[in-house]
Amino acid sequence: MERRSVFKAMAATGLAAAVGVAVGGVARAQDKKYTIALIPGLTTDAFYITMRKGAQAAADALGVELVFQGAPDFNPVTQVPVLDAVIARAPSAILIAPTDKTQLVEPLRKANDAGIPVITVDTFIGTGKYQTGAGDADFPLSYVASDNVLGGRMAARALANAIGGKGKVYVSNVKPGISTTDQREEGFKAEIAENFKDIEVLETQYNDNDANKAASQLQAVFARNADLKGVFGANLFSALGAGNGVQQAGQTGAIKVVAFDAPTSIVDNINTGLVDVAIAQHPAEIGYFGLVSAYAHLTGQSIPVSIGTGFTIIDKANVSDPNVARYIYSD
Ligand code: T6T
């Protein structure tokens, strides 16, 4: 295929599909010149299901075959064999949400050594600073994701506001080593330390991405701290579980919940007052621009080393606005 701007190619493929004829040299959907693999953190998470939709929309526009292959849980032990299987199929490029910033470095280096371009989506490996010449974990071409430190700071401000600027709170988190959730916690704690001196942040509770564990932990923290005022759920399962824990403890509205991520259950949880604020990421945008970036690279364009995607803050006042509700994830 001739080298051309990815946006021109997208417009042309759309036209070719519409009229059902070949346009000089443009790969149409049926040609499927490139196969791009998307390896999520886990397959059953609404966040990655929504990311897949965005990637598929870009793949359809560009005439690319998208392969979505992942593990049933968020764990390097199960993700690495999936990655190995994908590498063996020699796709044109790999988009991956690495489940650990250290443990995925060597497995991903195998893809890079085999000449398969790697772009990380949502999470990163190493420091997340790619193509620096450092030679460690800087080989991925690009990182497409939310600004997770900023997201953590946004959550801290929302929770501080909900509890009136004072009292005890804690972070319900997945496990150390995941770039996204580590950065959210870091941003959350930095914002509280810098701007909310009357808020005490208790020890983080790690739930291994298990909402039931997060719910039990909420109740245990509350049992030790009857004056607990709030919790920040640093991802979908942490927030869901912490919210369920608040409800089971009969503390709806008394212990404030700020949730990262926006599964469909968030609508009810906001409307009933269980969750004060949800910070929706834009996973479809991550998938779309991840795929477009891979395609741009494959067709000879240089691509940004990082692409930042947005957030939508959802609360009771705007949850039924269609312009906001469109950011609620797909099941
Ligand atoms: O919060 C997202 C994602 O950004 C994170 O890396 C892992 O957890 C989620 O998939 C939500 O479950």
C-alpha cells in the first residue's frame, strides 16, 4: 500500500466500502492486509470490552483484522501464555495492557525481537517512557492511556469535597505493580497531602481485583475505624466492592465512595447515593487510537510516543445527560 496519511486512508476505506469498489491501492475490509492483536488485562472487564469496541471501529474503518485474545483474570501468570500464543501467530502488531510493569518486560521483548511492533494501551511497562534509547523497557512504540496520576488527584478532590474536607479515608486498590492503579494511588495521596491537611489516609487495602474481597475489607476497616468517612475505589472492581461493603455495613451516604471507572451498575449506585462521583475513563478512545497508531506505524508514519485520553466525571447532577451517559462502559 502506498504511504499516505492515516486519516486520508480512513476516509478512502470508508468510501471504498460504501461504493463496494476498490480504490487504487487502499486496503479494503475484505483485503485484511494487517492483523493487529489486542491483549486486554482480562477479557471479562467492561473497561476492556469497551476498549475492544473502539479498536474494532478503527479496524473496520482501516480494513484491518482485529484479534482480541486475553486471560480470564488480571494476572501476569495467565497473561504471559496468551502473549506467547499471540507472538507465535506473528500478527502485524500487538496492542497490550500489561498486567505488571516489571513482569511483562521480558515476555514483550520477545515480540519486539521477533519484529512485531508493540504498543501498550491502558497500562505501561518500565517507567512508561518509551523510545528513549535507555534500552531497558523503552522498546514499545507508544503508550495510549488516561493520565492516571491526574485521575487519582481528581478522585482525591472529589472525595475531599464529599466528606467536607476532613476525616479518615482509604484507598481500595488491586495490587502493587500495576502502572495505572499505582499511579492513581500516588496522585490521590499527593493531592491529599498537598491540599487537605485534615484528611487522614489510612493504609491501602489490596483486593487482587476481587470485588468480594474489597467489600469485606471495607467492613473490616470500618470495624476498626467507626469514624471512617470515605473510600476511593481505584478501579472498577475495587470501587464496586467498596460500594457493596458500604451498603452491607448500612452506611450508604455516610461513608462516601468515589469510584474510578464506570460500569453500567454505576448509574444505580450514583442515583441511590451509594457512590458520590465516578471518574469514567474513555476506553473506546484508547482502543481506537491504539489501533490507529499501530496502523499508522505499519504504513510508514511516525507516531506519538504517548497519547493521552480523557475522563468524564459523573455524579447525580449529570448521570442522565446523554452526553455523559455515553461514557458508561459496555457490558
Ligand atoms: O481501571 C481499569 C484499567 O484502567 C486498569 O488498568 C485495570 O482495571 C480496569 O480495567 C478496571 O477494572
